[in-house]
Amino acid sequence: MTSPYALRASCRGHEDDVRGVAICAPDVFATCSRDKTVRVWAEAIGEDDGFVTRAVCVGHTSFVTTVASIPPNVLQSLPDGGLVTGGRDKRVLVWNTHTGLAVHDFIGHALDVTAVAVLATGHIVSGAMDKTIKVWCAVTQKCVTTIDAHESSVLALLPLPGGGFLSGSADRTIKKWTDQWWGGPDQKPTAGTDSSRNQSPAATYRGHVDTVRGLALAPGVGFLSASHDCTARLWTFGGETVLVFAGHAALVYAVAAMANGKVLTGSEDNTCKIWTVGDGVCQQTIPHPGCVWSVGAFISEHSCSDIVTCCADGIARVWSDVVTKQNGNAQAELDETLLKQATAKREAALADQQSKIKTEPPSALLTPGASDGATKVIKEDAGGVAAYAWSAAAQSWERLGEVTGVDPDSVSKKQYQGQEYDYVFDVDITDGAPALKLPFNVGDNPYTAAELFLENNQLDPGYREQVVNFIVQNVGEQNAFSGSGACVSADPFTGAGAYVPGGNGSLNSGPSAATGGDPFTGSGAYVPGSVSAATTKPETTKMKFIPVLPTQCVFFETAKFEGMLAKLAELGCSASEMTAFTVLATFANGGEAPDTGSVQVLTKALVEKPTESLFPLLDLSKALVVLIDRLAGSSTCGGDTVNELVTAMMHACARASQPPASPGNLLTAGRLFCNAFKCAGSRKIFLLNASAILDGLCAATLSDAKPASRLALSTSLLNVSAFAKSDDCLPINDVAAQAVSAGVELLLTSPPGSGDDDAKFRALCALGTFAVASSDTKALLVDLGLGDIAEGMEGLGGKIGDAAGDVKTALM
């Protein structure tokens, strides 16, 4: 007997968001998580939980973002099948699920691996945020081809039964790739090396107006796609859109075809939805306690089909439409959790509304009212807020009742295409033609709403700005751009946290800086080509701390020279070297310019000293590099000598930071890189090798890294971001993706209560600045989940909360 879907099992074990699912058999599935693990779940007949953990795979060093099943007899090394996963550690791992051990480890991507797939040939395909797709041979354990596939991150892969695969990207496209470069479906893997070609897709599918996040086969029709434009689509392989599944209130992350012919989607709106294919109507909405990151459907020969959802609360859930499989106790527990969430949300909304009401203390009721009917809002001793009115007849204040605010769930909504909206505008295009509907919810991005309106009605996308203006004018700027911060003039980067080797010191930074005709005629009719000159853009949303300007770079300019020189002597430096280092330290501490010979001694030491002995030399270099302009302009040193010194500093910085870097090397290399941004000459030289330096400094994102090293990394990112739109930004653009990936990782791995407030704050400011500097980088940050991170950090308050709010605005 079938019924609406209800909970069958709550699969607990992951310690963080469950990000992906792979169906392995009719009674087995696997999940991957931000807790760095992969779990295999198997049906347990007779168990209350329904499914139990059969294996835990541990090997990734960061979040596991994607998982795919390897069928039996596809890989020679895994005749019983297995799993392939990708993670934020840039690796692709192949797992033996019987032992829980990784049997292959493919390394080659430059950024997070975000999608994996297994082809019938036995080749493994991976897609990443570096915009490439790699095809790997499990026999040779080598990459056989690299495809420069998309203009932005590759976020979804789908193997095709007839060979080849599809890819989905943040560039809004889906592409089809044939297997001509690595062997057809009847061929098994052979030896080969990376052929790295600029290959052309067999087909490109366009229709989504935002990131394509998920792909799935649709047997008998073609394929399905999920998108950040809040829709899913059903396509033919010929490129025709058969259906658009519209109804989610937020980004759609995943889609799957069910055995009973229906379609399953998962969304950031905390729901999964089940759709009928005949008409694209939502048949059932299943609420969750958090974002639904991924969905999967079991293979079944019957009309019913169990499904799996992966939630941000760390639980994978199995749902069934078979009454005898449903677990009433588990469903009741979930319903209670959802009720508590809804109650807390209403209470928070009420408290927020009450906080905005001007209230007076109870003592205000001791003063007579100015006139009969005069009112006061009183914050009562018990904590409630009540309204009082003055009665002239009784000469007293009479309590009218408690001020409860407006229940956000009780506000009248308007229906459009089966979904509720705060506004649905009628837009008249031409006389005599039916009005078009423009829906909008408070909190939505007006630009996204405008793009969807133009796309759905096949209007010129050039009118997007005018549609946005119309939305702003009709709903008000506060509703259209809710949550924007105020502009303040302050230097956000001063305060505690400066590095002084062996002791405390001061942190110096640059001066503070503040950052700071209607196309619709008549009663709202939109007339393309008849735009009034009176059109105005909405006021630019202002942010407190973003963007960071070049004048706001932060430097570590204090040092303990005695301790530094003592360490150099301890490490066996010769007398002549110590004499030169003392001359240079004296100059860095305000003394006279050094001679050319002393500078050359340091240059040679930076090149020749063992890596493990570099940190005191880097510490000395850190103090000198901020004075490079002064040194180059002195009469004692020539420009070539100084350039050779800075080049040696740059190479030593990169060498010292490479793993496994000692804590001293990692710290001093990070601070030297920060200080190199003080002068234009040193900045340009260090940027030549910024990729290698940042790659090494990323070790500071590990959870056991020292707070001082994390601060050095975040400050490095801050300084890099400050020049993202400068005249010499070209080398910075080349490392922007690498920099923002490191910044997001730093925020995610910062231990709670670690005292990393300055590091978190600077990382947020850097990431927000990168977002406003480049639309491509902003799209990458969205894909990296920065919006969710900022949402969570905004509640911390203070400068971190304000910076997180700025980041949310920057990502709009």
C-alpha cells in the first residue's frame, strides 16, 4: 500500500552537514560529509533505525563534497564495486567499501573537487572549481586528459549510458562530452598520460539563468538539471526543455529521477519536493530542519521507490511511500524538531519587531496623558511590551493589551504558479495583450527576480536594470535590499594581534577610509524601447568594511632584533654573516643605510641556508622589506642589488612555506608576504610567485595551526584583495580563486572560541572585497558556500557580525 512519503529512517553518524549521496544497491547507499568522512549505510532488517553504518571511510583531509558509486566489475582493482569521492582537499579518492580504505588517490586539480562520476569504461571523471574536468585511469593511476571545460566552476557530472558524460557549471551551461579522447564504451582503460586539450563539447545546453548544480538521468526522456535559479528542468538530449519545475523558494542543489516516474529535488529552502513528470506539478513537499544538499532514489522494480535526503543537520534520511516501512516514532521526533524550529523563528521575529518599537519604562505611566486617547508603549517589568491609552474621564492609563507584532506567517500572501509571494505585479507589455506577472518576495535578490521574469517571458535581457528599478520603486528599497549595512568611516584593521617574535608589539596599518525616469508607463505598463529619461538606479547598497582599499593594507612592522640575531648565531652563522645581519638589523631599527656587501650577504643566505633555518632570516627580511624604497634610494645600495635581495626574499618565502613547514617558517613567511605589499617594487616581485606562496600558507587553515599563523594568512589575503582592482591587478586575478578558497577554508576550520577574531574578521573583509572586484570570483564564493558561512557569523555581532553582513551584501 502506498501513501504520501513519510520518514523511514534517520541515519545518524556524521558530525557535520551531509553533502552528497550515492545509491549503491537496492538496500545500500553512501554519504559524504563536511566532517571529512564517507559512510556506507545498509538496510538492517528488524532494526528500528532501518539502516546501519556498514563502513566508515576516512582519508580526506578536508570536507568531502561529492560521492559516486562504482558498480561491480567496472574497476579491476574493485571487482565487488566501491566508491569514488572528491573533496575540498583537491583530491579524488577511490574506496574499497569492505575495508574502508582508499585504494587510489588522484591529485591534480588546483581547487576543490566538486563532482565525480564513473564511466562504463572504468575511467573516473572529476570536475572542480578550477573550471576543469579530468579523466583518470585507475589502471595507470594517471590523468589521461584534462578538459578546459567551462568558464566557471564545474559542479555536476553525469555519465551517459551510451558513453561520454554531461557537465554542469556555475557558468549556467550544461555540456556534453564524448569519449573520443580516452576510449569508447567498449574499451577498457589503457595506459596514457594527460593529453590536456582545449576540447570542444558535442553539445551545449542553455536555459538556466544561474549556476547548474545537479544532474541526473531521466530514463526515456533525457536528463534532469538542478540550478541556483530555484528551478529544476527536464531536457531531451536534443536540447529541448520539456518541463520547468518551479516552486522552491531558494537555490535547488540536487535532482533525481524516481523509479515510480516522479522527480525529486532538494533545496536551500529546507525542503525536498516530489514532482509529477506529466505536468510538472509538485505532489508533495517534505520539510527538513536544514538545507537539503543532495537527494537520491533507490532502484526498484515496483511502483514505489524509497528516497534519501542529505541535510545540513548532519543526518541522512530515508523516506518511503510504503506504509509498512514508515517509522512513526522517527516521524514524530522530526515533526517535534520542526515545530520547535518554527516556534523559535516566530519568537525571534516577534522579539525583533518589538525591539524596533519605541518603548518607555513603567514609570512613564506616572505622568498624565496629554489628551484623551493618547497612547504609550511600555516595556513592562515582566518583560512584555504593552500598549496603554490615557482615559481623560478616569484620569488614568488603561492597558489596551500586549504588543505582539505581526506574525510573519499570517501576512497575506499572493499565489502565482502554485507558490506564495509577497508581491505579484501586473506588467502590461502591449495594448490588448494579457498582463505579465512579475512575482517577488521580500528578501529575494531583485536582480535574480528580474532575470527570471525576462527569461520566462522571452524579453530582452537588456531591460534587467529597468525591471530592478520597478521592483525597488514598488516594494521600497529596504524590502528590495533587506539587510544592507550602514556606511561608517573607520579603520577596521587596527587593534591587537600584531606579531612581534618573542613578545608583544604594535600593528601598523594605512589610514582609514570610508567606503562607502521610470520605464513603466501609466499604472505600471512596461514598454520596451520607450524608456523615460527619468529612470534612476536604486541607491548603491553601502557596506561598512568592504571593499578594502590599498591604503588599508596591514603590516607587521615590529621586531625583536636582539632575539633574532641571537637565533641566527645559534644556528651557526659565521662572524662575517653576523656582522652583515647586525648592520641590516640596525638599519631596520632606524639606523643608517647598509652597505652593498651586507645586503649581498643576506641575499646569499636566503638562497643557500637550509629550509629549516630560514625563519630568523625571514623575520629579518620582514623588517627590511617595508623599507625597500628607502634602501633602493640610498647612496650605499644600487637598484639591482636591492631587486636581487627582494627576489631572494620572495623565493625563500615560497620555499619556507611549503609543507611540511615548521611553525616558525610558516609564521614568518606569512608575515613577510604581508609586508611585501608595503612598497610597489616588492609587491610586484612577490606577486610573481604568489601562487606557490599562498599554496604553502594554506597550511594555516588546518585546525591545529597556531593562531598567529592563521592571522598571518588572513592578513595576506586582506592585502592581496586590496589590490584586486588596482592597475597592477593582473597577477592577483591569477590567484584570486586560490586566495578565496583559502579564505573560506580558514573560516570553516577556525576552532570555536579559538580567539581568532582578528583572523576571521580580516578573512571576511578580504573575501567580500574579492566578491565585489569580480563577478567570476563572486560566483566561486557562492559555490564555496560563503553565503551560509556569513549567515552564521552575522549572529556573532561586533565587527565580525558587521563584516559578515557586508559579505552577504557583496554576494547579492
